[in-house]
Amino acid sequence: MRLRRGCAVTLVLAGALVFASAPAAAARTWRVGRTWRVGRPWRVGSKAFTESVVLGEVAVQMARAAGHEAAHRAALGGTRLLWDALLHDQLDAYPEYTGTLAQEVLPSARGTGPEQDWLARALAAHGVGVVGPLGFNNTYALGVKRALARRLGLHAISDLRAHPALRYGLSSEFMSRADGWPLVRARYGLGPGDVKGLDHDLAYRGLASDAIDVTDLYSTDPEIQRDDLLVLQDDLGVFPRYDAVLLYRLDSGQAAPEVLAAWQRLRGRIDAGAMAAMNARVKVDRVPERQVAAAFLQATFGLVPAATPAPSRWQAVAHHTGRHLLLVGLSLLAAILVAVPLGILAARWPRLGQVLLATVGLVQTIPSLALLVFMIPLLGIGPAPALVALFLYSLLPIVRNTHAGLGGIPPALRESAAALGLPRGAILQRIELPLASPLILAGIKSAAIINVGTATLGALVGAGGLGEPIFTGIRLDDLALIMEGAVPASALALLVQGLFELIERFVVPKGLRLRND
Amino acid sequence: MKEASQTGSAAGACIVRLESVSKRFGATAALRPTDLDIAAARTTVLLGPSGCGKTTLLRLMIGLIAPDAGRVTFDGTTLTPDNVRALRARMGYVVQDGGLFPHLNARDNVSLMARHLGWGRPRIDARLRELAELVRLPPALLDRHPIAMSGGQRQRVGLMRALMLQPELLLLDEPLGALDPLVRAELQDDLAAVFAAVGTSVVLVTHDLSEAALLGHTLVLLQEGRIVQQGTAQDLLTRPADPFVTRFVRAQRRFDESEGKR
């Protein structure tokens, strides 16, 4: 009895070690990373929307032009993720907006004096430096058709006062935000007028068909270019500023001053018109961000970046599928090694089993994106957090099915085994596990299939895989690109299903398969 | 094996002894304090209506359950949680529908423990041939899985598995309970032949008086967790210890007679 308990403790410890060693391994790589900083490529991140990706690409090509290797970790999740990645030395730089920094990232740092100054101080306290502003302010604005503006002589929001008959079509979010329409109307003294709440996209269509005259927009929306709109100047300075800047790690900057020097040349060089034009090139004309950024740099600085040939569609599919398989395979393997022993423990000690099942069940309820973000400080960005998240999600089906499979063995068989005089380990190995094998295998199979789907989210933390084309495709509204990820992912799920039916033939004993026939 | 049956045939030698053994399951007294000696090299039948404690008694002997009070000794050794596994290797156990493992074929079911003990292939094969002949199982059936065998065939394989290691004690819990009457009758004869051939100590549980009379040297009749009478079948018929014995015997005989008339 004492010996058996000893075995259990060893297993639990082994499980705990697997958990504990993952962050430790990551910590080691960080340290190695730091000593290699000098010769290492700059890692520039960007958020998962077009403008951020374009800016990231501009920054990367600028760094390369300055003679430093740079890599773009494009279209990672959201602000929180990128900020954490920067602080934890997983990125050297990424594009950000001052408004976001002031409102979301460092709200408690608000000080007196110009925002620019206290933000810079607060960032420096985190070891982060700022390049910028880059020249455009991506904030709420009001827009009208350029033709109408010319006819009525509209330049700034104040000019609207003279034309109370204009029809407004505003997005519901803008109408309800305290710093949106209510503030603008009060500060500029605009009359009640004709104001309708609309969906943002419908508002653009309304402008085009002259159903409305004025709408709210973001000052760098690609539609400004497409629909030939004029952004009215915020002459009273009502809207909060969202000036685009580049954030970088101060220690990275020290190690590569030439990159910073190059980036300083970007200050004030990207105005709202230029940014909106680049956004339109990507979203409307479907030109890859890399080319759009290169064209901008060539036009503005006369830089001719080295052409890097884009991989062919098949190469891309093969690359993403390979990475996807690696994510699913490794996480599943680790999960099997941990979850099957946990399931055995759960079946042997019912009270421990309840705790175990509740715990792995709880893990399952954490939204995958939240889990990924939560792991950035521990594991950084890249495959590691995705692998750990997939591993954690795989535990429940395998632990539960192992537990159910062992618990479902008829007592008469259990007793017959005990009556033979076989030791417990041999009973487990020769009788209980083979009898439970169909259910255990089914658990592993569902974990694998779920993993194939969930692994697409890995793209949001820079893990690569088939999520990369899917999310890029969603961002660019490019169905072909979405298919480039979705079709192989579905095929992979079917393949996994088939593979497990094959494995069943080898793993599940013949006597049990006969019963199923 | 030979020694065991020789010492067993010596007067009064006993293989299993129960001393003041009792067992409760919750509020139910499955077995009231009981003393019982099982004679070596003989067949003892535990007999009685369902719920009388006969199966509990059998499970106590092989240590699948531990007594609340009293002690069980096997060949002079008291059963404890520490030695029970080693002692079980010297016993064979057969349950109602054979208790065969569905994932193993008959051959692997029978030889499971022998393989665990490291027996070589030739030794295992030789023993399998011997046992198949003993229990009259066509050797071709050894490659079948339990699902592909009849109830009678499964029971023969279960018997082979129990006999594989030449046990000093063979325990059978309603071995023929799940079989239809014709197969049951045939197997009763075969069991009698096997017990005679092997000469080992046997304890068999049944509720069927004629089966008990056919197979047992000694019958132990139980009622509500208590031994009512112990003796030969003749003793039960001619010298019933109390009215329950008479009722039990009469009920079974009436059943037999009516079946005979049909």
C-alpha cells in the first residue's frame, strides 16, 4: 500500500515538473537572447489590423535599409499581447498610438504638462522608448464628400455650424460614446439637426449615394481615398489624439543605434493622407503590405529595399501545414504522456479523481485567447504559448476518457484479475488498460481533432500555422487567403480522423473490436 | 500437488479454516460468526438460497473481501493484505460466466498468469494441451476470443485458467449458473470427472441440491448468514438438522419431480 502511494506521488511530481520546467526553459532562452542581442535581428511586432501591419513593415524595411537584420512578427493579437511581449523581451519594437497608451496601457501614469512628455517618462520607466509622432493622428473625425466641401466651403468642423440643414449619419458607437458625438455637438455648438444612427459600413454607402452628408470615420480609413472624402479639421481639438508612434526597448536601441537613427527619419513623414492611401492599397487593391510599404519608402526616401521573393501559394500552404502539424503533434504527445497517468490516478483514487477532473475541466472553460495572452509573460510569443495552451486543452478529453474507460470495467473482470494473483501493475498493463483502450483512444482522437481547430489561434501569438492565412484573409476580406488556411485545416481534421481509425486497428485488442461489430 | 493430495487424504487434514469469521455489508449481516473447516483433497459444496452468505464465504476464502472479525487461514497461514496475492497464486477461481477477459483469446486468458511468472512457450503449450483434454475443449477453440464462444465453452476455458498453475485449492462460484439445462448437465458430469482426475481441494457454490449431491463429498447448507447443517447429501435428506433443511430439500425435490414429469 505504502509503495503504491509512493508511485502516485512520483507521478504527480512528474506532472508538476512538466508544468514547472516549461517556463524555466523559456527563461533560459531569454537569458541566451540577451547576450546575443548585438548580432540578432530586430523583432518588430504589429497588431492584427492592416494599418499596424503596414507600419510594422515600414519599420522593418527601414531597419534593413540601415543595415540591420529585422524580422516582422506580423498581425499578433491585441494591444495587451504586444505590450507584454515588448516588456518581456519577446519583441524589440512595435507601432502604437499615443491615445491607446494614455487610455489603456498606462492610464495611471497620467501627469501634468503635455501628454507627450509624461508618456515618454512613464514609458522610460518601463525601459521603453518612443520614436515619433510619425505624422498622422488616427482618431475619430467627421468627413464629407470632397465635392460637397468644395461647394459649401467646408474645411473644419466649425464650418458645419453655418449649414444646419446637413444630414448626419453616425455610427452607433460614436453616438453613444461620451467623447464622441455628445461632446462634439456641445463643444462646436452644432444644432440638433437631422441625425441618424447607422452601421459604419452603411454610412460610407450612404455618403456615396448622397443619402447623408456627414459621417464619423477614423481619420485613416481607406474609404477616405476610395470615396474621395474630405476629413474635416478638428479645429477646437475636441477628439483625443491617437498619434502613431514606434515603441522600442531601450536596451535594444542601445545595441543597435543605427536602427533608431533610421527610424527617426520617419518622424512626421507619414501624414493621414499617406496612411489612408496605404491602407486603401492593401484593403481595396489587395496589394501585399510588404509592397505597399516598399513603395512608400521609395517615394518618400528614395530607398530601394532588397526584393525578397514571396513564396508561392503551394510553398506557403506546405509551410503553414507543416507548422500546424508540429503544433498539434507535439502538444498532443505531451498531453498523452501526462493525461493518461492522471486518468489512471483519477480512476484509482475517486476523491483525487474528482479534484483532477474538476481542474482540467476548469482549464477548458478559459477562453483560448485569454489563455494565450495570459501565457505571454511566462513563455513569450511564438510556438511556446500555443503549444502549452493546446496541451492544456487536450488534457480534459484524455483524462476524462481514461477515467471513464477504467471505471467502466465490469467488477467481475476486475475480480477475476485480482483472483489470479497478478500484481496491480500487471493488472493495469495487461487487463485494465487494454480494456479501456477504445475509450482512451477516442479521447485522444477528440483532443487531436479539437487541437487542429484550436491551433489556428496560434497565429495570434506568432506561433504560425494555418491560422496565419485565415486571420490575414479575414483582416483583408480575402476569401482565397482564408481558404488557403481553412481548406488544409479541414483536410487535416479529416486526416487525423482517418489516422485514428487506422491506429484503432493496432491498439484496440481484436476481442474488443469483435464486440463492436 | 501430489503431496498436497496425500496429506489431504490423511485423516482430518484441512486446507482452509475459518474461525469466528463474520462479515457485514452496511446494515446486512452477510455472514454471522462462523467456524468452518474445508477438508483437503475433497469437494465441499456451499449450498443455500440466494442471499444466504455462500458467495461471501467463498470470497472470504480467496481474500477478495476481508472479514470484519475472526480469521481465515489457508494451509496454516492467516490471510492478510500483505500475503493474500501470493496465496491467490496457489488457488484457482471460477465465476459464473467464466470471468474471461474479452480482449484476450482463450489461450492468452488461460496462460496469463503463467506468462507473468515467466513460463516458457513449450511448457505453456504442453500444459494447455493437457488442460484442454482434461476439460474436453477442442484445441482449435483456444484461438477464439470469448465473444466467439458458447457459454459452456467459456466455462471450460475459465476452468482451464483456474487449473493452469495446479492450484492446491479450486474455488467455483455458481460455475454453471448461467448455462441452459442440457449444457449444464453435461458440464456437471465433466466437472465431476475433472475434480476426480485432479484430486485437489475444491469449494463450489451452488443453490442446486442435485448438483451439490453429484459433485460434493461434503455439503454445507447456509441460511441467512449462518451454517444450518454440514454433512453428506444423505445426511441432509435423512437427518435434517432443523425444519429449514427439510423445507429446502423438499422444495428442490418437488421442482425436480415436476420437471421429470414434463
